[in-house]
Amino acid sequence: MTADLDDRAAIHDLFTRYCCALDAGEVETVVDCFTDDAVLKSPVVDLKGRDDIRAFAARFAAQRAAGVQFRHMVTNIAVTVSADRATAAAYLLVLISQAGSHRTLPPGRYECRLVKRDGRWRFARRTVFHDHDYVLDGIGNR
């Protein structure tokens, strides 16, 4: 039971680390949250591998440097662990602040597959779904 709880806590921390790093413009921390061959899909990106994910995180960092502040908020994280593999789902809300105003992206959710290698959990596949379409200038590759 303790190992399962430790794994669940580590996966929750991974979600937090990813969101905070993306919002703070910490590109390499974002990249380190993923396996080498990870897939990241959302309404605005379709990425495979760390190089694509690095470029994606760099676009967020550039937005932050230009005065745009993102806040990724994740709740209701549900995890199923099976040895060194796991699935996780969570609700997602993203706030964007710029020049004294803010907006919210449509509510959404993450659906993830994770793997544990060398004692660390990482995302192998992360799919992002939102309740309806939106525009996110400067971030997407679609």
C-alpha cells in the first residue's frame, strides 16, 4: 500500500511540476516531465518527442517574456497504477493574464499515460481536451 501511495503522490507532483514549469517559462523542467518518445496532443498542438515538446515549452516561455502570464490549474486527479505504468485523468482550467486583463480558456481535461523509469514518473502520452474550440496565438503548431 505504501508504494502505491508513494507512486500516486509522485504522479500528483508531476502534474504540478509540469503546470508550474510551463507557466514559469522553465523549458527544461517541462521537457523533463516527459519520456524521450512522448506524445502531447491538444486542440492546438500535435507533438512527438522531447524536441517538439521543448519547442512548445519555449513558445510559452516567449509569451511569458512578452508579458503574458498563464496559470494552468489542475484538479480531480484520478490515478490508476500498475507496476511501472499508470493512467491519470484530471480536470484543467487555464487562465491567461496580460496588460491588466485576463481570460479563461474553455474548461478541459488531461488524459495521460505515464511510465516509471529509474524511479521517476514521466508522461508518455498526454492528451488535452477542451469543452469547445479556442484560439491561442503563438503557442500552437497546427
